[in-house]
Amino acid sequence: MKRYIMIFLAAVACLASCKKLDLTPPDKLSNTTFWKTPADADLALTGVYATLYGQNGQISTYAPMWYENFSDDSYTQNNQAGAQQALIAGLTPNSGGFIADGSHSLYINAYQGIAASNTFLANVGKVLTGDKLTQYQGEAYFIRGFNYFLLAETYGNVPVLTADPITSDFKAKVSKSSRADVLKQVEADLTKAIASLPDQKYTNGHVVKASAQGIMIRVLLFEKRYTEAAALAKAVINGGLFSLNNNYPSNFYKPDQQSSPEIMFSVQFQAPTIPHPNSLTMILILPGYVDLQGTQDMINEYETNDPREKMTFFFPGDTPAQGWPFPGTVGKPGVNNWTAGFYPSKKWVDPKIVNPQPGLLDDQDYVWLRYADIKLMYAEAQNEAVGPDASVYQQVNEVRARPGVNMAALPAGLSQADMRTKIRHERRVEFALEGLRYFDLRRWGLATGKLNGFTQNPLIPATKTIYKDNFDFWPIPQSEIDRNAPVLTQNDGY
């Protein structure tokens, strides 16, 4: 890595009336002629958000579902995100996909977002003042903090850079900071974001106060600061701005996502202007792809009659009546790239799309934070801090009792350990295929025990996955080590 990766000073056009992100890219812009009018701030802020489209081949590093393939929840037959290679062959500094793809890894894409945020924060005060300046700075602090948290969760020890790359020494080599120092930067950025962002519902792609509070709760749980995490989650709950969506599946497709009272932060798209570069529906279900398939272990996790099971996965014999998108056919393992022993994703597939074909333009938003997570994070933190009091039961039971799900309340009298097991179960089934399982296993200290020697497909019991303790820190891409030698050193064990 050079001091900063490529800057997206202004990747897209001005915000339309500051209400909806207008993501039409402008022509070439120069930092020396930019930052002249308030409209430039709108343009540049949209460019900061545009870094959240970060591509990695056919998919995006900011599409949360692909992280599921690194876990025991799902399987990718075409090695999307480099996940199958990571599980079967192990991690190396030259692994492809999200890990160490030279130009499109999570590492590179996160630093692009950080660099864009740094340039924005260094310059936006030239053209804005007052409340608008405060809010726009808060949005950039959020994007920077969010990216640094992704880096802390994955690579652990990485460089912390906050200067404007346009005016700093771009060629200087950089060294790593400790994960603790990276997390300090995350907390500082999110604290500023919380203080600066409007306390209102999330509606149009611009992050709000609760978006930052929600990611901060994740940080506090990651650091095992349970009392603080519970207090912050309770503040969001008491704020009353968000609620559970009465239609669970509609959190994952348009246009229903736009009116969901549950979504608190997402990467937003808008077809036909801003569709996915490759149709998400196509990659999930079209013959030749089908790259997010649930494991039998995941299916076994569901309680009997939990409707989220069939809201999340397709099953053998499914027809259009069950949402199978190919009229005149029946879903069948072993046909059209449905791998026997696995279960294709129904979550994230737009049910309005019939007989999807190559060239499809779809625009499901990538949901990174839902209100259900706030409630379950509160339950987890409170249980760890004080045990399974009435408030812990309340939050878990409300998630389970959501209309359309209507699962029975937890049994009374659970011990702290039993409640911990129940909460971890609830997280797995509630957020299946949403990218949380892999990170949950790592922060709980369960990844090695669960993923080392895991049988993805019971029909092929001899094929088992590999996970070593040092995999809790991904290797820094070798290309970045080489650019910054000798000051940037590799993580231990690689």
C-alpha cells in the first residue's frame, strides 16, 4: 500500500435536493479546482458514499451476504469472495477474493473509502458552515469508522491514516498500528458521528445518529464492553424511531426496503440508473451460479416450524407457489447448479422477478444494520453484564414474535449460560445469509472449534474445512507488504 490508495474525490453527481443520493458519475474533477461552492460538498459526499460499491470481480466487498460463505452457514461453488479457497486450502497473503486480491480486496476497498473520507473531512469546511457542515462531517466520520472497523474485524493490525492524501506524502511507506489502536480510531470516529448526525429515521441512504450508534454497539461487543454496549443499545430502543418489520422477507428486496422501519444502514442502489454491476438475483439463483447455498448444519439450526427457514432458503420440490422463480419447473438438487446437500438462498432474491436471465438489472440494497440486531445485541450484552433479566427475555422474545414469524417465547428460568446459547441461536437464524455469522464466531472465540474440520456437505464427509487460530487475523495482501517493505510487516502465522 502506498500512503493512501486511490482517492474518490467526487465519484458521483450532486445530491438531488439533499434527499436522495444521485449516483450519476461526473466527468473528471481536480482537487485544485474543486471545493469552491456548497454544491461541491454535496458532490464530494456522494463520492464518499460511492466507495461503498467496492467491487471484487462479480460481487462487492460491501455486500454482506458473501461473508457467510466463510462460515458454517453457506457454501459457494464458484469461490465467490475467495471463501471456498479460504476454507478448504487455508488463508495466505496471496489468497484471492476479499482477502488479498491485489486491486479489489476488502483491504484496498476499505482504504479507498478511508482516503475519500479523509479528503472530504480536510476540505468540506472550505465551502460549508453551521449545521450542514456538522452533519456532513458526521457522515464522513461514519464511513471512515465503519471501514476501520471492517479492517479491525478482519485484518486486525493495520495502518491508521487520517491525513488528506492529496496534501500528505503519498509515497511514504507506512507501518501497522495495533488492533487496539485501530479500534480507538473507530470509536473516535463513531463518537463524532453520533454527536453530529440527525436523530431521525433512516430513509434515503444518508446515515443517521442511530446508524452510528448501532455500529458502535458492535464495536463495544467486539471489545467485550458489555455494560456500555447494553446501555447504548437501550438508548436506541428507547428512542422509538425504529421497529421490527411486520414482513420479514421484505427487508431484502425493493421497493419494500425503502419503507422498512427496521433498516438502519444499507448500501443503496436504484435501477436502472444504479443497478448491481452483476445482478444479485442472477448470482444467487441463475443456472451457472447459485453461489450462496445453505449448509445442512445451518438448516438443522432452525427450530421446528420456524418460518424464517423457508423465508431464507429454497428446498427440494419448491415451485412458484413457494417462490421458485422459474415457471413450469420444480427446484431440484443436482439440476441447474443446485448442489445436492445444500439449499439455495431465497433471501435477497426479489420475488417479483420471474425467470431471471443474464442482463437483469436489479437493485436490492445491501443491508448492514437492522433494528432486530439492536435488540439482540442488547440481549447479549445485558445477559453478559448482569444475567438473563426480564429485559433480556423481552428483546429476544419480541424478535421471535414478529408478525409472520410468531415463534414461541423462550422458556422461563434460563441460566446465563443457557440464555447465551439461546441468543446465539437466535442471531444465527434471524441473520442467516446477512454476513454476521463469521464475525460472531470469531468474536465469541468459537471460530476454530466450529470451522476447523467442519463438514460443509454431509454427502461428502471426507471434505472438511480448515481454520487455524491465526486466521482470526487475515493476512495483509502480499502486494501491500511488498510496496511498504520493510516497515509494513505481515500478521503472525503467514
